[in-house]
Amino acid sequence: MKKKLFIAAFVLALCLPFPLYALCYSSLDTKNYENRPLTSWQDVTDAPFEQKPGVFEDFLNDHAAFRNQFMTLNASINYHVFGTVQSSDVLLGKNEWLFYKNVSDSKSLDDYQGLNLYTDEQLAQIAENLTALESALAEKGIEFAVLIAPNKEGVYSENMPSDIPAAQGATKAEALVQYLKANTDVTVVYPKQVLIEGKALAPAYYKQDTHWNSYGAFLATQELALALDWDTSLFEGCEPVISDEEPVRDLANISATYHVLQPDVSYRMEGFAQGLSVETWESDLVQTEFTSTSESGGPSLLMLRDSFGGAMLEYLAAVTGESRIVHLNAFTQQEFSDWQPDVFVFEIAERSTDRFLDYLPRLIEWAQG
């Protein structure tokens, strides 16, 4: 009898969450916080036969009853009881700051600790390719600059865990920038020190995201404009103030701590480009075009960017004319073969500078075409 009762209770425990979930669905938080599409039933049906079991398991995991609630509960226990975040991708720092761990092709912790410096051969290769790209663009009358967006870990090292020491010497990006400035004429902008100094006024990065916020993007764009001798008068007299915009929280989403940690805030730059009219339109999900009606008439710009460049659009639109901002993953040589900007900027995150090794040959081919 006890065995039957145990079996019945076990079956009930397995089945009960589903009708309860259906009844409570409208009042539950079912938002997808992860930076990926959840596995759909269509994915299961489209999967090859031998892969269906694994895809079906992913589907069940992604659509389990009370998934968000259990993930939040687990994250809350880990944080409040054990003082940690359980995630293979996210590191809990001091004062509720979150940082990226070493993930896929981005080794943020290795960057921070100076464990992955480029070899002399790699430095020479990057320098040679950047010089070739600059020369090919110069022949067409196009100015060239590289913008390296600093990793959050280096800018906010005071909030990194004490048991993860910073590099004793130059980091990978710092050594690269030093080498390029000593051995090439390429304009290289690496605004790490500007961001470190600027954070005394307001946070320059989101606490629970990998990226700089609007204020950090403002400082980086200003530094780029100074390096390219653009009109920077629009940046004068501005100050960061808290905005009502929803803060970006990719690390909180990945680690399911979005309801556990204190909410972050966003900033806007008060006094920036007042009275300036900018027409902006999206060509697709990863490309933005805009035309500025600034009286000063800025240069036309083509910028290849990653996710850091997205926060710079407002400021770039104010200091340039007809311009196109394109994500690295969407760039095609043919699309821009018939358009010649005044300036070409290649923006890349510090943690992704290895892309110089495989991406620059493609850009050289485009520029020489």
C-alpha cells in the first residue's frame, strides 16, 4: 500500500506543475531573459532523426513549467546563502558588479590577468595588415581609424574579486596598442584611461552587463572625434544624468540574477547636441544609416562595429554627415563597393581583438577593390 501511495505521489508531483502552470500562466513572469532564441517545437521537427532526442531535451528544458521562477529561486539561494553566482559564463564581483568569465572566443579574465599576450609574430601580422588597409583606403581619399572598446574588467578592476589578480605588466590590448603606435601610423583609439577618469563623475559601464552605458559611449566617441580632429563642440557642457531608460543586463540575464540583484540604472547626456536634427533609419537589424543636419557638416562615415558600437550611434550621428554603421557580421564587400565615405572606423571590443587576425585580410581585399 505504501509503495502504491509513493508511486501515486511521485506521478502527481511530475504532472501537477503543468496544470498549475497553465492556470497561473497569465500572472507569471515568462519573459525570455537569455540572449538566444528558445528551442521551439519547429526546431524539434526540423532536426535530423539522430539529433531529435537532444533537441527535444533542449525544448523541454527551455519550456519547463515555472522555469523562470525556479531559476530565480536557485540564483537567490546561491547569492544570499552562499554569496556566489552559479554560472559558467558570469563572475560575481564586489558591490554586485558582474563580469564575463572566459567564454567561447572571448577570454576576458585572461585579458585582465595578462595571460594571453600576442606573440611577436602576431603583433607584426596585425600591424602589417592594418598598415595595408590604411594605405589602400588612403589611395581612395578615405581616412582610417581603429577604436578598441576596453573590457569592463580593466576599467572597474576595483570591483573584481580579490582572488583574481590584475596583470602585472601590459595586458594583451595595451601591448597591442603600444606596438601599433610605435610601429605604424594608424590612428588607434583605446579610451581606457578616459573611461577610468570619467567614472568618477558617473558609472561608465552597466553593473550587470558587459558593455559601456550611454555615458561610456559618449566618452569613447569624444575620444574618437578628438583623434580624427572632428568638431567636438557638441560634447562640451554635457553631464550624465539618470534616465528612465531600461538598463541593459545581459550578465544578470545569463546568470538568472535579474530579480536577485539590486536594479541598475541608465544614464543620458544632458545638454548634448541640443537643437540638432538627425534623421536615422534602420536598413536591417544590424545596419543603421543616418544623415545629420548639423550646421558644421561632419564627414561621412562608414563604421564596422560590434555590440559596443551600438551605444555610440546617437553621438556619431551628431558629429558626422551621411553615414552607415554596420555590424561586423553583416558586412559584405559588394554592399559598399559603390560608396566612398570620408572616414572608415573599425570598432572592436578588447576581448575580441583576435578578430584582427582573420578579419583584416577581408577588409584589405575590399579596400583594394
